[in-house]
Amino acid sequence: MSAQEPILQMTKIHKRFPGVKALCDVDLRLYPGEVHALMGENGAGKSTLIKVLTGVYSIDEGKVEMEGISISINSPLESQAAGISTVYQEVNLCPNLTVAENIFIGREPRRFGRILWKEMNRRAAEILSERLNVQIDVTEPLRMYSVAVQQLVAIARALDISAKVLILDEPTSSLDQNEVQQLFRIMRKLKQDGLAILFVTHFLDQMYEISDRVTILRNGEFVGEYMAKDLSRLDLVLKMIGKELSLLEDLPSLAEDYKDSFGEVMVKAENLSRKGAIEPFDLSIRKGEVVGLAGLLGSGRTEAARLFFGADKPDSGKLIFPGGSEGVHTPREAIKRRIAFCSENRKTEGIIGDLTVRENIILALQAKQGVFRTLSRKQQDEVAVEYIRMLNINPPNPDHLIKNLSGGNQQKVLLARWLLTAPQLFILDEPTRGIDIGAKAEIQKLVLSLSRQGMSFLFISSELEEVLRVSDRIVVLRDHCKVKEISDKDMNQQNIMQAIAGG
Amino acid sequence: MSLNRKYIPIVVTILLFIIMFVAGSFRYTGFFSLQVLMNLLIDNAFLLITAVGMSFVILSGGIDLSVGSMIALSTMVSASLVQQHGWPPVVVIPLVLLMGAAFGSGMGAIIHYFKIQPFIVTLAGMFMARGLCYVISIDTITIDNSFYTAVAQTKITLPGGSFISISAIIALIVAAVAIYTAHYTRFGRNVYALGGSEQSSLLMGLPVARTKIMVYTLSGLCSALAGVVFTFYMLSGYGLHAVGFELDTIAAVVIGGTLLTGGVGYVLGTFFGVLIQGVIQTIISFEGTLSSWWTKIVIGLLLFIFILLQRVLSARGSSLKR
């Protein structure tokens, strides 16, 4: 099949949003009879590329060719007309209509304007059984079926429309293992029928299982197109995060050697999981310990952290606290148990831009104390000035609006806010993203010195060096699973990278 | 073959009607006759017509509160033009229907293009139409036009000696056409899709704007037609006709098994929802000693039961099958 011409070819695609280059010089070639994986970390440009292809966004520069003929796609309908069909992650069908209607609505078989239901049901059953090997009652409303079946119905609709190219956008993210296998069987069958399938995923295992070819994006840029069988897992991961293995040097860890002398266990997760977010995992964090969470973006790091804070409700498992109390908790209880959580979305979940530095700092403490025990203005000022000095926040003016501060200083204000509540466990999700080197180093140092005073940390970062530098122990996640715990001498970039790549 | 779950609400509605009718027949002499059944249609023709229009609105996920006022306005305009200005009914009736359709499509366009909740837009429409009645006249205008009185008094005799009115026949035709439209035309299915998920309908390339505006146009048209039929029934135009009638209409649709959140239900259910309201009234008038307000109490109870039934059914529906 390799001798064939690509059915769809995108060349030198550029797409800019105000202030951001979402896609820069991206190529994509889809061949008939192939499953082509589109890989990249979150924010690499996968979604943008798909939206360009489906006509949701228009391209700024570049060329799209379908079967050798240059086309321009300006709306979802035009994309469909060109033979490109998309099945989105969230199934976009009508749950109240029957399966058959969902496949045919808008194109129902009619005679003299009258919809021929029998004909429609027969054809729907035919498409599902012949092309997808699914036997279901097509006269039942769609909502009676699982998400997996709904997705198949969406694929059936896409196929019936005209598809030469089928785009599956993260189709496996809400499916269980059996459902994924069923989907893969169908993808293999469609491949044999000569369809070009673009499979967007962030699961490495699934990519290797089903794909023939893979295109990797990073930060909106085209990294390369490879045959899946020629690309080792390690190379794949290195290309996704943009590093060469030979350049991975061993930085001296700032953390002292892993000690058994850490204090009691502060919190212990047992069998904790949440469907579609993180598979069951165990993890205990001891007093004064910094546990790093490493893994690709989208591997389940944030999801794991949110379970610790109670921001999401787990489907299974529990948290055990000192003194034997256990259970699932809410963020409110987490704060009572002196757990703090600094989210990765500084702008949307952290700072309140129109309040001053002082007001932002005292926010969590005030919330903890309740409305009836307000801090006096004098106390507020004292606290704010103290932390501004301690964390070296610039400008050192408590009445400055926080939105006018730099990213690094905003982050420090957030740290101050939580530190003020004297947490015992501090969850930091990407605390140094988008801030300058100097501020980064200060935050890392702060983590280390606070941990030596007995504060525990769960530290998430995409930068391996940083995780290595501050962590006493590193937990590696891959495809929403905890795959490895690395400590002591084994903590180096190669080992972590191997664990991230897996298999 | 087990009963498909999607038919349960409508089957319950039909059974309820049959049970009530049978119960009434056993309890009261003279209740069990074709004429009582026909009277249900004759007395509720305008409710049926309005409820049919309302069914489409609710199926699409919307609501139309302006129907009662629209009926009043239709009676008022008809009475004024025929009685005070001497226009011929053959001109007045199409004009009134056109007015209703235009009013409805205006509301539909506002709802769609400005993305405002149907509740608010049609509430405004309700006040406006009601207010317009009083611009025409604050008093009742009695109609003695020969066409109107002739239609009002015409009784079409059926085999077996019972009779039916022209209004009831109009209502039956409207209901039949609506059932066909809902089930066998693209417009009808698009209404269901819209009620299921507007976002999905857009992504599936369905004509969302057209469908939405059409739905309110249809409801406006139906309520204007109901107004015309109401004029035959009352032989007058009055600004206080059909006050609160929009709520009776919504009740009929819901008792007919249509989900207020849209997307689920049948026009046939609405038909029986109307008949159930009628049969309650009939039973109470046969009883003789009960106040007519008992109608409202029973309807209130039924509404509760139906809303709970739907809740239970949809909760069970979400336990998935593979």
C-alpha cells in the first residue's frame, strides 16, 4: 500500500490566533487503507489541526489537497462534502432519536416527501452490521446504548455521508478496554475497505496497536511523520517532548538522598481511581517528603492530584490520613486537613485579577476562618508584607492589582495564599509554567526549604529536570496509569524517560 | 414482544382516558354514549388545536406562553372586523390566521437570532397580544353575522344519531395532519432532533434556524385557528377570553406524555391529553354537586403523576444496555 498516493495532503499549514501561533508549517498526509495517528502533548496543536480539517477554523497559509486536487474548506458542511467525516470525543448525536434516525437525519429516504421508516431502519441495520459488525436494534432511542455504541453510530453516520477520510478525535478516552478492542476491530475493517483514518490519541499503547503511520506535533510545529513500526517508544516520547536522549545530562539533585527517616505518612491513597481520568493507584506521601509526578501532558497527573485534593470525586478507592481517618473528601475537608492545591490554570482557577496582591494573599485564610472572623486590615497588611518579603514578590506593594504582576510573581502570590493556611501537604501543579528562570529557581528553592521544615509536597511538572531537582521520590504516569515509582540512585532522566515511554 | 419503553407514557395516557371513560360510564346513566365522546371534541376543539401547536414547540425544547392571548386577540380582531367594520368572514378568517402565523414567526426569529429564552419572549408576546385586545375594545363584541352563527349551529349527524360540530372536525383534521407531520416529514423529525440537542443538530447540518422559527410560526397559526374556532363557540370577541389558557394547553401536552425538556413525546398523546381534561370536566358536570374547580385539582394531581412517571422512566432509561 505504501506505493499509493496520499488521498489527503496538507502542506505547510499555518494558523495563528491573536498572540499565539497555533500551527506553524504543519504537514499531514493521509493514505487510503491506513490508520494514521496524530500524536502530541496537550496543546501541541492536534485539536487545531483537526478543526482546520473539518472547517471549524480556516487556515492562514498552506494547501489542502484531496486526491490531488486543491480544495478549500470553510465550513463543516464543505468538509463533509469533500469526503471528510469526523467523530468527536463527545458524541454529537441526538440521544432522544432512534439509532436509525441518528444515522440518517437530514438525509432520510423519502417518497413524495414522506419518510420511509422501514427503508431507513433496514439501511441503518445494514450499515451497522456490514461495515461495523454491530447488531443492535436500530429502532431504540440512542440514549439506551452505552457511549461506545453511540460512538459506533456516529461512525456509521460518518460513513454513510460519503467518507473517504474518517477523523476519530480521542475516540477511546471514555471507553473501557473491551470497548476499545471493539473499536479497533472496526477500524481495522474500515482500513481494509480502503478508508483513510486519522486517529487522534494520547495513549501510546493504543497508537502502537492500531496505527500504520504517525505524525507528531509539538507546540504547533511539525516534528515529523514516521512509520509506527520503525519508531521506538522512547524516540516517540523524546520527539513529543522535544529532547535528544544523548543530551539528557544528569543534573545533581538538589534534594538530599532519599531517606527512610521521613516522618509519618501524611496521606495514603489506596486504589484511588476515576473513570477516564486515572486508573486505580496507590500512593503514600510522608511528612517532609517531596513526591514528583512525571509523565506526558495528559497522562493523568493533574487528575491524580485533583483526587488528592477532593476536587473530583473518585470512582473507587480511598484516602487514609494520620490517625486512621479515611474516606473521600471535598476540597473544604481537604483544606481542613491542611492540604493545599495550587492549580495549573493560574489565570482561571487561581488569581482574581481585579483584586490586590493583599486581597489575593488573604483569600484562602479568610475562607478557612469563615466570614464571621474577619481579619482586620492591620492583620491583613502585616501578613501581606511578611509574605511579599519572604517570597520576594515584586513590586513589593500589597495594594497593586495582581493582574498587573508578571506570571512568576502571580505564582508567588498564589503560593503565599496557601502557605498562609500552614498546609501540611501542598499539591503544586505546574507551579513554574510560563515564568522566568529566576522565579523558577526561587520557587524550587522554596519547595526544598519548606520540605526540610516538614511540609510535604506533591510536585507536578512537565520539566523533567525540575522534577528531578526537587523530588525525593518520583512517580511516573503513562496513559492514565501509575507505572513506576523511582527513588534513590535510580532517579535520572534516562530511567524516567524509559518509564514514560514504557513497553 | 415486550412494550418498547418509549411508548410507555403514551400508553399510560390512553389507558387513563379509557379507565376514566369506563368509570364514568358505570357511575352515571347516560354517560356511555357516542355523543358524550363527541361532546368532548366539540367542547375542546380549540384546546386541541392549540395543544397541537404547543406540542411542536415543547418537542423542540421551547415553550409558548402567548397562545391564550393570541386566541383572545383572534376573537377580538374577528369580531371587530366582521361586526364593526362589516368585512366578509372569508377575508377576515385568512387574515386572522396570517396574523397569528406572523406573530409566531416574529417571536421565533427573536428567540433564535438573539438567543433569548422562549419563556421570556413568549411572555412578552402574551402581554402584548392581550394588551392589543383592549386597543380594539374594552367590551365584549357580540357577533351576529350569519356565517358565524351558521357555523356555530351546524350539527353534522353521524350514523347512530349522534352529531359533531364543524369546529370539532377542523380540530380532528389539524391533529391528523400534525401526527403525519411529526412522524413522516423532515420538518417533524428536525423538531425532535432540535429538542434532543440543538448543538448536535447544528453539527449534523440540520436547518436549526428554519426549524425553530417554523415551530413558533406553527404555534401562532394554531392558536389563531383556535381563536377562530373559539369565536364560533362563543360568538363574541372579548379581551378576557381564554385567560390562563396557555397553562391548560401545556398541561394537556404534558399529560399527553411529552417531556417538557423537549425531544420526547407524540402528538397523539396530546390528543388524549386534551380528551382527559375534557372527560374530567364531563364527570364533574355529571356529578352535579361538585364545583368546576375540581377540574383544576384533578388536572393538578395528574400533572404531578405524569411528571413523576417521566422522571422514573427516564431514570431507568439511563441504565444502559450494551
